[in-house]
Amino acid sequence: MRNRKSLLLAAAIFVGAFRLVIGAETLRGLVTNTVAKAVPSTRLHNLFRATTNVFSGSSPEGDAAFSELIRLGVKTVISVDGAQPDVETARKHGLRYIHLPIGYDGVPTNRVAELIKAAQSQAGPIYVHCHHGKHRGPAAVAVICEGTSGWTTNRAVAWLKEAGTADDYSGLYRSAMEFRLPEATALARIVELPEVVKPSSVVEAMVAIDAEFDRLKAAQKLNWDKIPNQPDISPAQTATILWEHFRELLRSEDTMKRGADYRMKLDSSQKLAEQLRAVLREPKATLVERNTVFQYLGKSCASCHTQYRN
């Protein structure tokens, strides 16, 4: 009898504990993003709703993607990507495009004002995108909502994290954390917002790549510990920005027009920049491993420069 009671007691304890575990798991499964509300989509990647009238996601490609934006009620598409937007398809679907490209190192002050002006002056919901919809697009949405929807810094940072913006992009986070509302006079001076801006030249892209490469050379002299005089940027973050510059250049119209050998060399440098990013993020990587990848990247860049830079 006593054994039977002991068994029943043990069973009751087990069931109670099981219910607690199941309850905790169920609750955990019900936890969702507090700021970035995911929107199901088959045509747009990383699609989120930030506010009633602001959506964020990847670059829309083809009629089906633009039709999906129409179903969401979107009236205006704002691209912060470096590539030229598909204005013709957007027009076909009755959508207006505004092109305000930004870099991976942050949102410039003048661009903050233009983004806010664009959001304020458009009737109906807007869709903000970069290429993949994970980094620059969400950063643009953060400053838009700080400027038009009263978002706090904490809410803007939470949005970036929930939208998938990686910590490596410290400049994008800094734009949200150091946001300052543009003066009314600055907004009033913005009369026209471009549908398409002239793409960056290869020369401009190479200047940006050289600047990041110089930072990494300085970091190498300090055994990859830090970037001199820039305590808020790590070598791994710098390598990430360098990698993104290569990726952006690979997608440019200028690159598409060039020969296969040039594209192959550029792709090789992009892959080596990605390897450098990975090895700098790996705490157990040795100095030899880091220096070796950086050396290969330097040789790859030099090979391309010798043949094509001029």
C-alpha cells in the first residue's frame, strides 16, 4: 500500500513537472518579435512591418513581387540599395520609386533628412528595401521611424536586431543610436527626391575599398587587436564592410559589362574578404591564419589593380 502511494506521488510529481516544461516550451514558442512583425511572403525576403505604414524587405524582382507590394497597400518604394531600381516595373504597377542609396557604414546626415522627408511626403504605406533586406534597409527604417513615429533609441535598436541586422554593421546601429531629428529648415529645403540616382563609379568603389583595406593594414600591425584611433570599430567589422563593398561592386552595371576575367578576379577578392571576415571573428584563429588570409587578399587586389585599375 505504501509502495502504491509512493508510486502515485512520484507519478503526480512527474506529470506536474512535465506540464511545467510543456507550458514553458509553449510560452517560448509563442514569443514573437516585439517591433519587427514578420509578414509571410513567397516573393519578398525578410519582409517585416515596422509600423502601420512602413514595411521593410528585400529588393522586389519581377511582376509577382510588385503585385505583392500592391496587396500590402504599398504606394511608394524607397530603395537604399546601390543598384538601380526597377522603375519600369514599379510604374507598371502604379508604384512610385524613390532612390536614396546608403553605405554599410551608416546613414549620412543628409540622407537621414531625405528619408524622413520621403516618408512624410508620401500618401499611403511605404516599402523600404536594400538588396537582401537585412542591413541597410532596416537601418533606413529605424531612422525613418525615429523621425516620424516617435521611436525611441531602444525601440530602433530592437527593430534592427529583430529584422536581422548583424552586430558587425556597427555604423548602421550607430545611426539608430545617435539619431538626431533634422531641423524643419533642412527638411523644407528638400524639394525633389530622385527616382534613380547615378550609380557609383568603379573609381569611387575602389576608393572606398582602399580606405577599408588601409584600416585593416593598420590593425594587422597591432596583431588584429583593434583599429587605431577608431575604438568603436573592430577589425572583423571593418572586414565585413570591405566584403560588402566587393559584393556591391560585383552587382554593379559596370561590372556586368566587363569581361569574364575581371569579374573572376573581383569575385576572388570578394571570397577572400569573406574568409578574412570569418577568421577575424574566430577567437581561436592564430595570427598566422589571419595574416595568411589577409596576404592572399592583398595579392588578389594587387593582381586586379595591375591589369584593370587604370
